[in-house]
Amino acid sequence: MNAYTPSPKAARTRVVVCACIRSVSLGLSGLAAGCLPYTMGSTAATVPRGEQRTTVSLAASFGDRSLDEPPETPLAILDAETRLGIADGRDIGLRITGISGAVLSYKQRLRGTAQGSALSAQIEGGVVKAGSLAMGGLSLLASSADAQRTAIFGGVRYLPVARLTREADRESPTIGAFVGVQLRRASFVLLPELSVVRGYDDVIAHRATWFVIPSLSLTRAPRATPR
């Protein structure tokens, strides 16, 4: 009895279907796992005292691959963050990473003004990946005048991690840099951003590697400041 040999068309179809299933599974794992918050999603400006601002960020993480390895499917990362201004030049935030991580943060303006160019520092801490990892964070970011229709921002980040369970993925401290543009419109603000980080991630590369992470954040436009 002859063994069944699929036609070239059937073989190609099977490859495409498997690739689609793998892409969807990786995307869902990124949303469910609650990866580290690689995206900054804001300029150096802090939220004015008494105001609250919510930002939604969607990112794709691409791991470094050697020439003899197959191309890696990007991992989708969805974050939602709410920040509250507590004083002039100071705000606090809560970020939900995926659907199973939560990170608290505190940002303080070090130099500059509320509407002009600024330099700020942000510290953060929380749990990610369904509570299996604890993380901290220290970021230094700078931006041009926030009141303009277009502002440029960028900075560096350091994200140390620690296992909370034996089953947790192996991770290492992540260090990287980011740069982005804030595009202010009448009722909303878009923040396209590009981050380059180095760390260890079991989901994508299973080793220490470089990640390129393009992202897009969306928030409402702040109220106009009375003159």
C-alpha cells in the first residue's frame, strides 16, 4: 500500500495554517502573560496636579535571531496605564501589562517646566506574568516642549526582575533605550515609539538577546491651560 504524499499546494497550505496558528498563540500569550512594560508611552512631562490620564499601548517584540535560525514571529504586547498628578512635577501611575501583570510607578520632573522641555526620572515596581515575576524599574527620560503639536522624547531604562515561583520563566535584568514622537491633535495624542532592549525571555528567544520593540500609544489630549 502506497504511503500518502501531499501535493505541493497542500504542503504550502499546511505551512501557512501552522504559521497563522503559531502567530495567534504567541500573540495571545503576550496578552495573557503580562510581559515587562518595555514601552514608555509618555514624554518627560508629568500629569498636572489633580488630573488623571489613561494611555493604551500596543507593541510588537522582535527577538534577535542568528542566520541559521528560522524567522521569529513577533509577540504582541498590550498595556493600559492610568496616571494621576499629585503635585507640580510629580505623578503616580498604575499599568496593567497584558491581563495578568500590574506595575506601580512614580515620576518626578528633575529639570524644565510643565509646558516646556523637561528631564524626568521614573521608578516602578510590580508583578508580571501572572504573579510569577517581581520587577523594578528606573528610567531617565527627556523631551522637548510638551505643549507643541509635535514633541520628541527619549531616554534609557533598567528593569531588574526576580522569580517569585519555581515555575517562573528564566529572566535577566533588562536594559535599553527608547525614542519616540508625540503627535498632539485636538482630542487625542498619538505616541509612536521605538525601543531597543537587551534581556532574557523564555517566550521569544530562550536566551539573552536584543529585542526591537516598535509601539503605538494613544491617550486623550490634555485640557487647554487657561491664559
